[in-house]
Amino acid sequence: MKDGPNIARIAALLGESARADALTALMTDRALTATELAAIAGVTKQTMSAHLSKLLQASLIAVDQQGRHRYFRLADEDVAGLLESLMGVAFRTGSLRLLSSPREPALRKARVCYDHLAGELGVLAYESLVRHNLLAMSQQGLRLSPAGEEWFRRAGIDTETAHRERRSFCRACMDWSERRYHLAGSLGAALLSRVHELGWARKEKASRVIRFTSVGDREFRRLIASA
């Protein structure tokens, strides 16, 4: 008898092209309908509905019902972390569909990874926070220091609210394009939300790219430098 989780089942689900396209689309942390996901994957709605049923059974996605409409999203940040890690492997082995796309440099600079900031600017933020001992590794994992609490407070981010969320508070997430870490968890999500609140950046429609304005880029780098 074989012991342990059945990774072959999960790998098979992720390995199908249309399902992989749907899951990647949901990495924007935006719920989408079966019709929208079918258009993204280039399959019929009926085919996509069958794929979504399998993903739901495996608890890789969740669904919200609003009236007659059903909106699909990733089940949780663990699934998002798995997908980001797979993207890293694909990138390192040359399996990158955006290699010649004009959008690819923008994707590397700043993008959303589930609900937190990834790419060059996300890594820059994480490494600055670690370098100045605002974030530190412990036996329990990544933690926010008292000085870090104060820095986030000055930046207008409520860390107590982030702490109360039913998910990991702060963790390091491997960045597929930079091959270094960026900040994930509810704290990482709060940082990205603050960037949007200040009008420094916006997410491109139907893309994971986050576009910083020239002022926003400068102010974000200045904020990170003040860590």
C-alpha cells in the first residue's frame, strides 16, 4: 500500500492545457465565470465547465454563486503558491510563452501573484525589509519585527487587521522571474492594496501586469528605501 498524498492526481489536473490556462488566469485573484475562462483557454463553455468540475472536486478552486452566475477563484494562497512555483520551473526550463512578447518585460517588473506584488519591485521591497531587520526568519517562519510594525504603520498599513485574516500573515514566496523572494501572505496583500489606494499603480485588464505610474514608481522606491 502506498502512503502519503497522491501528487500524481494533482499533477494530472494541472498538466492539461485548458485547465492550466484557467488556473493561470485566476492568479489575478479575480473571480471569473466559466464563459470568461473558456474564452481565455480557447475551448467551449461546456468543455470548460467539465474542467472546472474536476478542479472543484480536487479543491484547487472554489466557486461563489451570485444569482444565476457562478464565479470561480483559486481555493487559497497555497494553490497560488504552487502555481507560482510551477511557473518558476517553466521559466528556468525555457517553457515561457511570453518570451518574445512586448508585455514580458512589464510582467517581470511588476505583476500580481494571487493578491500580492511580485516581480522586480516585489523582490526589491522584500529584500529591503529583510536587510533592515523589519522582517526576519525564525523557527516559526517569517515574522514582522516591532520596527517592522512601526514602518508599516507609517506607510498607512494596518498590520493588526492583516493579522486577523484566516491565512498566513507573512511568508516568502519564490519569484519565478527574479528567482528570489517577494512578500506574500496577508501582509503582502496589504502592501499591494496600499499601493493601489495611493494611486501609484493599476493592474492591466485581463493580465497579471501591474503598471506603476512614473510618480508611483518613484514614490514606491522611496518608501522601500526608507525601511
